[in-house]
Amino acid sequence: MQSNILPIDYEYSAVKKAIDKMLSTYNFLRCKPIGRSCAGREIFCLQIGESDEYVLYAAAFHGSEHITTNIALRFVEEVCEALLTGGEIAGIDARRALYGRGILVVPLVNPDGCEISIKGEIGAGYMAPKIKRLCGGKFQKWNANLRGVDINHNFDAGWNELRALEKAEGIYGPSPTRFGGYSPESEPETRALTELCRRVKMRHVIALHTQGEVIYWSYGDKQPARSAKMAEIMAAESGYALEVPTGLASMGGFKDWFISEHRKPGFTIEIGKGENPLPISALPKLYDSVREALILASIM
Ligand SMILES: [Zn+2]
């Protein structure tokens, strides 16, 4: 799908502009801040439709994976456009498919980390000297938030065990990647999501990351039986592989926490293949690879 709204440039100010433009184009689309990052940037949550329970999509947990913000916004635009024009999504009339359903999208969970990866030293603000030291000048690769905490290691799911694994890897404190913080949910970006999920009933959640072309759907044996079936459908639509995470990737993440606290399906989709950050030129192909899976997830 060709976007009418989204810039190819997606630093924080451009993301805000794109959201504003969508809000003025689609008057049924809503947007609320659900928290603020360490640097005070708003974390936005977009809402399409109203329901007793929502499907939540969240993107850009990791700085170097900022392309997932654009994928999430493209998804919002496609759904909104279909609703506005009476078009189809996943081969079904969008208005009928989404009748009585609700979609929430948090396109940029870690705005500070993404700003650091996109803009380097300038994006790091007053933390620039420390961040430069931690990442050896490789700002592009930065995954953590402004304080050097990896948001996807900061959720309260096997956190102590994960902390021990991090230490075994030599990660004791703030780091460009994989430091889970000094306590679970210590970071405002993490709490923005956990508080949202405690306040609003979710049917299932989807976390967007890059890269690997895989879908993670389990957390030990805590997920409900329907998780496997749903993951199979998304894998069939995208051609991505289903995998069970191991080691440092197997705990502390958003989907892990959601599955264990809510006992409902949670998924991580690792979009595309290559080295993070994936080039913006890959965006149309990346979006195409997951669009059907994302759309189906909204009506499953
Ligand atoms: Zn990631």
C-alpha cells in the first residue's frame, strides 16, 4: 500500500506530525498519551474503534528497530483508510470485520532510544557523553532507553533469572542493549505499557521488533492453548518461522509479561532480515511481509 501520509523520515517530530495528519484525516481515530519517556517525550497510543477488549500492537521497544514505528503507523493508516472508504482488509469488508472491535497501537514505546539511534549524539541530549562512552560512538546500534535500560528486559517476567543471565554475559549496568535495569518496571516506558494493560482489557498483544523473520508466541507453558493456533495463522500469512526463544531472549519481554500476568496470547514478531537498523528503503517490503498477519491479528 502506498502511504499518503507517512514521511520516510521518522524521527520523533516526524512521527508526531504523521500522527497529527492521520488524526485530521480520520476523524474516528483517537490518540492519547500513555506516559512519558525518561527525556519527557510523550508515548502515544492510537485507538481505532471501541470494544470491551482490545488488540494491542506495540512497536519500537529497541532504538535500532525504529523502522517498526513506521510499520505500525502504516498499519494504522491502512485500517483507517479501509474504514473511511468502505474498503476491504484481509479480503473482508473492513467496517464489518471491525464492527464492535477495538485496536490500540503504541507505535513508539522507546522514543528516546530511537532518537539516539536515528540522530546520534544530538538525539541523546544531555546524556550524550555517557551514551557515547557506553556505545563507543556507535549510536545507530543503541537499543536501550536514555538511561541505558533495555525496555524489553525490564518487564516483570522471570526478571531475576534474566538478571543473572545478563551478569553471566558481563552486563552489570547501563548498556546499549540487554541491561534489564535495577528492578522490574523501573522505567517509565515499561510502565506506560503495563499500566495501559492493567487499565484496559486486552484480548491479545503483538510486539513488533526487527529482525529475523520469526514469530515468538510462548512463555514457558503459561500461554493459553489458542496462542499456538493464532501463531500458526500469522506464520502462514507472513512466511515467518515459529520459534521458542532461548537464553537472554526468553524472559523479561513485554509479551512474556503479558502472557504470565494476563494468561492471554502475546506475540513478538521479528520483522525482516539483515542487520539493525534495517534500511528505510526496505520499508515497503517489510510492511508487505507482515500486513496480512497484522490485519488478521486484529480480528482473531
Ligand atoms: Zn527488539
